[in-house]
Amino acid sequence: MAEGRPSNRKVLVLPGDGIGPEIMGEVLRVVDFFEKRRIASFEVSEDVVGGAALDTLGTPIGEETMRRAMESDAVLFGAVGGPKWDALPFDKRPELGILRLRKEMDLFANLRPAVVFEALAEASSLKRELVAGLDLMIVRELTGGIYFGEPRGIETLPDGSRRGVNTEVYSEAEIERVLRVGFELARKRGRRLTEVDKANVMESGRLWREVAERVAKDYSDVTLNFMYADNCAMQLVRAPKQFDVVVTSNLFGDILSDCAAMLTGSLGMLPSASLGAPDASGRRRALYEPVHGSAPDIAGRGLANPLAAILSFAMMLRYSFDMSEEADLVELSVRRALKSGARTADLAAARGSPLSTRAMGERILSELEKAA
């Protein structure tokens, strides 16, 4: 492991809203464990984002927060949003905090693994034989497409009716760079990549396919397949283990990754990494967050599952700091805790009473103590 290894590990923590502060609290306990055991040290600072930033700064993310994020080696993000801010105008929505981080940090590749832990194969809504052993990676393009394309907005027509406009726009360069991330990941996994689009009805989808075919020539050791997005959604619930790495656009990636998340039994189990391009020194900006939202209905009640956030920390170790052994340690601790029967309420604790957020964090720390 990386004990005593000097490194720049400047981490900005943005807990956000709802259950964000609760789950991030458990992540920080894991960080503290690494510090106390001299496994690794991090320079951790904390700031507000989303609704919490609106309440204190009047904006979904402050300029100083953005500066700190840009200067950090990694950002750990909780969740944003809630009914308290639902009535605000669009330019004040809490979600604009995370959108701005993704855009200005140029975090174009969103990695969303869907892994079914053996102990949770029964928790999936699908039959065990369909999901047992599932390990797929969805790579979602994150800074282009219909979420950012222009023109956009709601306009009033001459007859007084209104029309909503959003535009799907992708350049070859945007497509190529995220495809290369997917191909590189596939090389380290099952060497299979599926590019997902709607090339049958969308010109942007045709361009995705053309670029994929060109880029694939640089990765002759990876098998490239194509699939329409609607068929991919069906195949994820029909035979999900056919996939290894899936690369797709912002919109389709958003939808398909949530579909894949439920194969694992709970959104509370899914981490993610959002990566930028490496600079000349090899450093890349990155943000790590659980796939689930702020869950305001259970916020403050100690019911949230912290495992997705803890697994996001493991992804940070792996992708930002090249600490694969340490990441394996965290993932092993989660696996062992689940095998022992530890469950939060979202996992339908069949082996006893559900654990609180804090108690699940304690179980992970206990397993880390045993394994370290």
C-alpha cells in the first residue's frame, strides 16, 4: 500500500443537501481511518453547494467554491436538491451547482459501474441467475449533448402558445475523447465495448457510430458492437451480463445508468466518477459522487445507505491517486460487511433489522480494521 508515500492529495468535500451530509460523514470517517493507520493522508477541505449554497450564498455554487474545486486533485460530492428549493426559477435550481462543476471542470467522462455483490444478488428486482456476477461499466458523455446544446429554452409562438426547445449537439472531438476512455477501460476488463445511440432516427447518432468505427481501429484487441438506446434498455433487464463497457451520450447515459443501477438491488449501492482529460503532467480533474439523489424524504433520519458514497471514495483512490490496493481494501470491506448480513433499509434487510447510516459506517470501519 501507499503508506508514507508523499503526494498531492487535495480533496474538496461538498456534502450538499438532503442525505448528502449524512453519507459524507461516513466517508470522512473512512478517510480518518486511513490517516490514523498511516495508510494514506489527504488534505481535506469542505464547502457548500446546491441548496446549502443557495441558503448561505444566494447561488447554487459560489465563485470561491469553484476556484477551490478547480485547484483540487479530486472533489467528493454528496447530493443536491429538495422540495425547499423546488419553486425557485430555473437559474437558481440547486442542481445547477453540479452542472457547473461538470462543465467548468470539463468532466466529460462519467464512469458508472454496476456491480452485483454476491450477498445482494437476491436484492435485485431481477432473477438471481440474471444478475449474479454482474459487472458492467457505463461511460456517459457528460459535458455535451442535449443538456448543454443551443438553442434551448421555452418560447412563446405568435399564436400565444409556448414551445420548449432543447438541442442535441456533438462534435467529433467530444465523441472521440469519451470513446477512448471507454476503449481504455475495456482493455482492462472484458475487452468488449458497446456504443449506444439512436442512429436510426438521429444524425448525431450516425456521427457517434462513424467516430466509434474510426477510433476502434486503434483498439483492435477490443470488440466493438453497436446498439440502439431503446434496445439497450430492454437488454439491460433481459440479459445484463452480455455487456462489459457501454459508451453513450449524456441523455442516454443518464437514463441507462439508472436502469443498470437497479439491477444491483438499490441506487444506494452505485458510485460514480466524472473525469476530465489528463494535463501534461498526467493530472486530471475529477469528481466522485453516489448515483442516488438527495432523498429529502429520509434526510436527517439516519436511514440513508452510505455505501455508494464510500465506494465513490474507492473510485477516487483508484482513478485520481493510482491507489489500487487501497481501493481494493475499501471494496473488500464493503463486500465483507454485506456478506456478514449488514443491510440498510433500502436493501430490504432479510437477515435482521436494518442498520442506520452510522451503524453501516461502523461495520465498514470494523471490516477495514480486520483487513488493513
